[in-house]
Amino acid sequence: MDKVIEKTSKTYDKILKEELNKNLKNFIDEIIDVIMVEYDSQLVVNDRKSKTNPLLPKYRDEFMDRLIDFNYVKETINGFVFTAPDMDNFDFSGNCMGIIQNILEGTSGIYVEVTGEEYEQMFGKKRITREELDTDLPPKDRVYLMRYTSNVRNAERNVFGKVGYLTRYPFSNTPPIRVLEAADEYVNNNLESLIDISVSRATRRFKRES
């Protein structure tokens, strides 16, 4: 009798896991869609000269790829833990994600975009820093944000002949933009019902297949 109960339990657990995996896959796709809608609506840049426009394909595609690769579900001995991406657990390392992280964290003050080449022209030396916002590019093309101080304006005027040559960082004086937080609200509103639906479908399947 014990063996029959054990086999029955394992069969139901297997069916339930299959239903959860199927529904969670769709749920994760929905979460990515929710985040990308926020991304596209909140991170609009009107200045076509901006090199930090997050809607440029290389930034947007990389951000979306990392959402797809994010580890949403971790199995435990008691079931699973579902985790939504946020500013603390999302992977902003390397490549061009420094720009997106900077935008989402917010920026206090007025900044301009300066390439490595422009910095060298203005100050007569190479920019030595680990704060590049796009490490995929050659050093002379890498983008840096510089606070738009009087020294920078004077160097800009002296080298390029006018103030305003440098592109103003479009997210200057911008508070944190809560693109990723949209996932939390969606999960809180929908995860419980997803589990209920999965249990209901698993129960019906188990009865049919028993």
C-alpha cells in the first residue's frame, strides 16, 4: 500500500511540475514584455546625436537578452522560488550595460557625453578611468559622462569653437527610472493565480491518466 501511495504521489508531482514549467515559461515571457513596454515608454531620447540613447538596438537588444537569460526560477527541496529582476540582482556588468544602469539609477546634475577622443582633444591626455559606459567600443569611441562644469565648457569652446558642441546627456537631472519594478507588481498580481491554475490542470490530468 505504501508503495502505491508513493508511486501515486510521484506521478502527481511530475504532472504538477510539467504544468508549472509550461505556465511559468509563458509567465516569464509576459514579465519580459511588461518590462520592455516600460523600457520603451520611459527611456525615450529626442536628441539623435546622443550616444547613450537606450533605444539604440545595441543597448535595447542587450538589455532584452539579459532579461531572457535571467534566472527567474530556482528549485528548492520544498518547491521553487520565483525571483523577478530588480536593480540589485540584474546583471549590468560588462559590455554596454553601464549606460542602462546609469540611466535607471538616476543622475543628479548636468552632464555631457564625451568620447575618449574628445577628452584627449580637450585636455591633452587620455581618459584613464574604469567608468566607460560602453566597453564594446574602441577606447577613442568609448562614452564618458562628465559633469558640465566651467572647466569643461571652457575646454569645449577652446577646442571645438563653441559651447554646445558636446551632446548633453539626455538623462541629466533625472531621478531613478523604475523600469524593472514593473515586474514586481506583475508578479504580485498574477503569480498566485498561475499556481492555482497549474494545480487545477495538474489535478485534472492526474485523474484522467490514473
